[in-house]
Amino acid sequence: MFTISQSSFLQALGWAVLNSLWQMALLWVIYQSVTAVFRVNKSSQKGNLATLLLFSGSAWFAFTFFSILIDRPVSTTGYTSFVTIQGNSAVNDWLIYDVTNCIHCLPCFTSFCPFSILSETTGLFRLYVITD
């Protein structure tokens, strides 16, 4: 029986969102490093660098999403093959159970993301109106 958690689109979206967390964190570290090492003091340069890295992060997210969407099958049994430990069936059963539950939670996580993006956008708009 096909459930919503087996949807290739939702699974790709969920994994892409989870991957975007570390991807954007890496880009933030790059931003902090570049501004500290090169002593960037002008706000226009900082803004241009931040904009470049945000667009890079968005493109990285899109690339991750489409690569996962194209490469992943619909079945959930293939995702647990990377968590086998030789000779320890109790650990294997626990890891397979944990990864399977994580896969089933991805649609819930992806349905929460638009609300958090809307909340952040509203907060940024309020800051823009206050400073303008």
C-alpha cells in the first residue's frame, strides 16, 4: 500500500531541507571567516557577500533536491542498508527501526517548513519597515 511518506517528492524535499541546514551553516562559517580574515568593514561589501552566499545556498538546495528526487526509488527499504554493523543484530534492528521512523517523519517536517519561512519573512519585513 502506498502511503504519503513513500512519496518520492516529499522524501526528496525532506532530505533536501535537512541537508540545507548543514549547507547553510557551512556558508555562514565561510561568511564569518571571510569577513574576519579580510577585515571587511563596509556594509555594502558584507551585504554583497551575504547575498552571494544566500543565492549559492539556494542553488545548492535546488541541486540537492533534484539530485535526490532523480536518484531515489519510492521504496523505504533501500534507505536502511547503510546502517548495518557486522555481528550485532540488536544494534542493526535498533538502527533500522530508528532510520525508518525518521523517514516517516519527513513529511511532517516538510509541512512545518513553509510556516517557519513565512514567520522569518514577516520578521524581516517588520525590521525593514522599522529601519526605513
